[in-house]
Amino acid sequence: MTDHLRDAELQLYLDHQLADRAKLDHLRGCPFCQERLDAYEPLFAALTSAPAWQPSPALPEKVMRKIRRDTLGPLHENLLHSILIIGGLIMALSLSLPYLRPAEYVEEARKMRLPEINLSWEWLRELNFLPRLAEMSNRIALPVNSILMFAGALLLVLLADQLITFARGHQPPRSR
Amino acid sequence: MEERDDKTLIESILAGEQGDFALLLERYQKLVIHLVARMVPRASDREDLCQEIFLRIYRSLGEFQYKSRFSTWVAAVAHNTCINYLQKKRVPLYQDLAAGSEEEDEEVRRVEWVPATEASPLARAEAGDLRETLQREIEALPLHYRTILTLFHLEEMNYAEIGEITGLPEGTVKNYLFRARRVLRDRLTAHYPVEATS
């Protein structure tokens, strides 16, 4: 008598992977093995049925929206960022522009007889930069005030932008 | 219109045509959904996880080396993301089923056949009801068994591909698959009452 098929061999047969001819012949002629095979067949048929859970139909759109946002980068991520940047620039300009009076500066510089620029160590030492800067900023409205105001306002805007990005847990796209 | 293959789509996306990712997403949506549905017990977390998986696929598309089928790579990303999630949630990952069926197998090989007086209970079960009961029984299996059953029967992947995705040796994949199906057969047979045939 040929041995009956092992359980794993029956499963292999149902997976279409049993190649042993003697075993295949046995299976064809053996009612006992056929009976055991019959017990597996409904299970194998049912195993191809998908789980019932389905995501919302909007899943692809949600993913694509995130991808688009991902690609744009943090500063242009959405409307809020754009408003912050444009608003920040306007604020920075309106704060700094009143201080920008180049004609007055040139006149005051002439009166003060500021040294000519030659960018050497000696010149820098002679310039005695910081006390002179303090003195100048006390006496006249220099463009440096204007620049400092502009830079300060811009820094605040960038800081706010980064804080919002951080709070939202945004991750920039990996460079490829 | 002619359908573009995966390689063409990937190259196009990497060249900046991000809209083409929608086509890949549509193509592999079912694979990801099936894996997430079978691996993650909490239904309320599944949708977010699906989104995360697709974003990971998009972000690391440039790392795909074309050494395997793209579906295998997608499944590996989905599998790893689910494992990370389950680890964070402290869900036990490595439960097992009792192996011991080898001796029983040896006994069966020598048995003398007596015609059955009862029809197979699974063959009599109504198909829809059987599928529903089966889904419940699959959910009760340990994680590796659920994953392997899904990849083999729903995604039609072979042992080598499943091994690549799960990080298990091919032989282990095969053993787990056989063991899972045997356990399911036994549990389903126990679920349906045996009726004597006239």
C-alpha cells in the first residue's frame, strides 16, 4: 500500500506545487486522501476573499494633497506661510524706510569728515569703529538703523514661520 | 490608452511629474489596504497608516533598485511601517501557534480508509457565512501568520517574495503557511456542526 499524503502535501497540491508523480497518482485513486482534500478546498477558496475593511474613498486625494504640500517646502507650504512672508516684508519695509535718509547721511558724513575706506588692519584700528558708531547713531539717522530694523522684523517672521512648521510636525521631502 | 509600466511611472515621478504617483497609488492601493487591514487590529488607525505608507513610498521612491518586483518593495514598506506602528503601540509581535502535527501526520499516512458517514462540514457551509467566519478566525491568528496568508492568497506572492518582505527564511514562511491553514481548517471544522448524511 502506498502511504497516504501528508497534510503539507495536500496543501501543496492545492497550491499547484505538488510535482511528485507517484503522489499525484495516489491522490487520484485514494478516497481517503480525496476526503481530506475536500476538507481543505472550501477553505482555500475562502482564503482569496479580501478583508471587509475599506478606507474612505478620499484616501488617494488625501495622499496626493500631502505630497503636493510636501514638494512645495516649508516657506510656501500654504496660504498662512505666504501671508506671513508678504506681511512680514511689508512690516519690515514700513518700519525701516522712515529711517532711510541717504541724502542726510551723506551730508552728515561730510561734516564729520569720515575716513576713506581702504580695508586694511591699520585703517580698522584707526577707525575705532564701535565708539564711533555709537556716537554717529546718537547724532544722525544712519542707514544702519534702517537695516537693523529690517533684519529684526524679517528674523521675527522667519522664526514665526519655523515655529508654525514645527508645531504642525511638517517633514521636508527627502532629497533624491 | 496604453498602460504605462511601473518603471516608466517611477522614472517620470522622479523627474518631477508628481501627478503620476496617483497612478501608482491606484495600482497598489489594494495591496497596502489588505496588509494594513490584516496586520493592524485597531480599525481607527488604519487609514492614517495607509496614508503614511504611501507618503513613505513617495519619499523613498529613489531608493528602489529594481532588484525585485515593485509590488514586493511596496509590500515591504507597508509591512515595516505596520511593524513600527505595532511596536509603538506595544502589540505583541511574536506569538506562535502550536507546531505539533508531525506525529499526527505520520499516523494519518498509515490509516485504513473507511467511507465517511458524514459530509465535510466546510463543504456544506454557506460560502458567505464561511468567509465571514474565516475573517474572524484569521484575525485571531498571530501576526506573522496573518501577514503570510494575506501575501500568499490575496497578493499571490511566492515564498521567496514573502521571505523578502517579512525578513523570514523561505522554509519558515512555508511552515507558517501550512500551519496557519491547518489551524484554520480545524477551527472552522469545529465551528460548523457535523450532520449525519442519510
